[in-house]
Amino acid sequence: MPHLIDCHILTLPRFPAAWVDAMRTDLDDQPVNQHWIPGIEGDLAEARARGFSAGSAPFVSSADPDDRIMPGTYAALLKALANNPSAPFAWAGEKMVDEELKDLPTRPHVWPRGYDPLGHISRANHVHGVKLYRREFVTPLLDLMRQAGPCCEFALDLAIVKPWAVHKSVHRSSPWPVHAPMVGRLWRWHGKNGSADFKSHDFDRMATALGFASMNALRDAVVKAATA
């Protein structure tokens, strides 16, 4: 019987087979339908858009084959969305590890106070980790993801939440995403992580796709809304 979650995994030759096999084992124990899709070197946005189009389950997610997913993560995310039926997505935190899965000297990226718009725009590790979206929020934004380039996942989250749109003093018509304050992912840092290659012009491209002149303009808009 199919699961409620479609999870895609993008594969590329640079990922060691043992890492890929470990991720497959992790996902075998999660309540997800696995979609293993060839990555597109140099075009993460198109690959992600294809991945999020896979299947027909009401919830969608992704996993990277060089990481590890902790037991119970997707069950916790499903529960978080069931308890918050208007939330567009839920996310669990992560812990950075080295190639051998040994802890790196960083704190786990979990946020007991939940979503913070300033954290979202200023900390790459805030809305990160393992994310579970309601498909209805993702499907209309696939073309925007393609336009956004390498920072397509950052663009997706910002386009859903729009933290620049509502001052903190004004009642939001839709809720923030919800956070499961747990380590859901071991983020393996090995020097060939795709995000390590992001440049300032990639973030400017993302901001342009969202309707802003630059990343600085986008950041200023979020800060203004959050502190007004």
C-alpha cells in the first residue's frame, strides 16, 4: 500500500555507493514512497522540480544520498502537520557530521521556538534539515524553482512562507511552517556538498525569481516586516 509521502533522491556519480546504500536503508524504514532520480549536473533546479513532480501522494519531500535520515523523522513530521492542518510544511533539524559520520563541532540545528522569519533569511541552517511539504503548496511553484537556479530549495520555502509580506504586528492569513525540534538528518560534510559552491549571484538570481532586485533587497524586506 502506498505511503502518504513521496520522497525523491537525486543521484550523481560523485556519491560513493556505500553512502547511497545507507540512505536507501534509512528510507526503507521510513513511511515514504522512494523515487530515485538521476541528478542533472549543473542544473539542480530542474532536477528538484522533476523530483517534486514524482508520484501523487499528498506530501512530498527529498533526501540527499550523502546524508542519513534518523529513525522516526518522517512519522514526527507527519504528526506535526496533522496537529497543524493549515501549516504548509514541517521541518526537522540536523547535525553536521564528517565523512565518517563523526560529529563536527557545531550545535545541532534545532529551534525550540519554532519558525523565525529573521532566522530564515539570515541563517542557512534555520529552515533546513528534513522538510515535509503539502504537495498543494509545491506544485504551483515548480516553474519558479526552475527560474531560481541553484538556490531553488531556498526559493521554494521563501515563496511558500513569504516572510516579507506581513508585519509581525499584523495577523497572518496563513500560518508559519512548523518545526519538529529534533535531529532528523545527519548532514554529511565532505567538501563536495553542492551548497558549498553557491555564489552571491546565485542568491541574486533566486531573489529576482521572487520579485526582488537582489538578495540584499529581499533580506531588507524581510527585516523590515519582521521588526515593524
